[in-house]
Amino acid sequence: MSHRWVDVHTHLSSQEFDADREEVLKRAYEVCEFLIDIGSGTSPDAFDRACALADKNDRIYFTAGIHPHDAQKLGNQSDTLNKIERLLSHPKCVGVGECGLDYYYKHSDPEIQKEIFKWHIDLARRLNLPLMIHTRDAEEDTKALLSNFTGKAIFHCFTGTQDLANFGISKNFMISFSGIVTFKNAEDLRKVFLNTPIENILIETDSPYLAPVPMRGKRNESSFVQYTGAFLADLKKMSSTEFSAATISNAKKTFGIT
């Protein structure tokens, strides 16, 4: 491969990779310049696992936060909140989250989700770190809570409307596309992608979930980001080399990685 990619959102530290993580990492390093492991959304100790993985691997960075699914369970635990605050000052921690609002599943009460999302937004503002945002079926509340936020943010695994994308672009947020964009029924999402300026685009796997075509049905992994990247480059009528260079540059700027 003459060019590399970046996976800005993977759950490589999750238990789904415990049996063969080294092999998965080896394949990832053949494809990716660096990876960002997400310290929320897979288990209550997700941020500890993400930090430990980043500590052991030069090309892995991590985030720390509370997934909206866990807002009710973890948001009232002061030791958890304090631990996340401490981890955010770790030299390899490059973002707050993933955090946000999910009204599709409603694993946590929406009002509690909003309170915990506000807590993350305040942390990101205070620490000057980007927000890694999960939003599903909650666009109006997501926009309202972010209306006065002027920092960096990523709408991860974007599946929202053009209106939400336009809101993000107007605030110079990043829109991160996953393997979902390769799915047959994702025509609306592909239109949003085509309307997104290249300087606002990131790509991710969200592994172990949502493997792209032609790997659909398999456990997703970071090396599969190459399929999403090549697919999107073709949609934008750019070479894979040009598109990958742009997304790497965007990722480095967003996460402060040199």
C-alpha cells in the first residue's frame, strides 16, 4: 500500500479483541498511520482499558468519557467522573467522549443524558480538547447543547440529516464517516458526504461494529478502514492517496497529533 489511513474511532481495547488483539494490531499498523481508541461505550472500565492500550503502543491515542447509554449508570458516580477528569490530562488522551445523546435506545433517561453531555462539553471547553460526539435520534437537543460551544468536535459515525451536518460544518466540526456509508441502503448518507467539504471529513471503523462492504458481516477492525476510505475517495472523485492525505491531515489538526 503506497498510502496509509487513520482510524479515528475504534474500540480495539474492548473485550471483543482480547483473544487476538496483537494480530489485529499488526494488520492495523500495515494500513493505519495511527489509531484513536475510544474510552467509553464498551464496558464500565473502558477508559482504563483504552489508556492502558495507548500506553503500550506508540501509534495509539485514546479518549475518555461516558457513553450516553451509560449516563444513568455512571453519571452519578463521583469516583468515575474524577477518574475521567484525571485521564483527560494524560499525554496520550486526545479527546473527551464518546459522549452525547441517544434517544433511539434510551438506555438512559434523556434528561440525565443531557446533564452528562453538558458535563463533557464543559470539560472539553476547560481542557481545550475535542468532543467525540455520539448522537442518534436527538438532533435538536444535540444542536441546542452545542450552540455556544466554540471548540473542536467530531460527529462520530455520522448517520444524521443534512441539517445536522450543516450545523456541524458551520461550527467547523468534523464529520466522521464509518462503514455504514458503504451499505446499499445508505444513499442519503452518501449525499451528505458529497455535500461535506473535504476539510471537515474524517473516517473511522467504530470497530468491532459496522464492518464496511466488502467485509460486511465480519467483526470489524481498524485495517478495514481502507475499504471505507477507498469507497469515499471514489465518491469524491479523488485518488485514494489524495483522500487519505487529507483525512490524516484533518485528524492530526483535530486531535493535536504531530
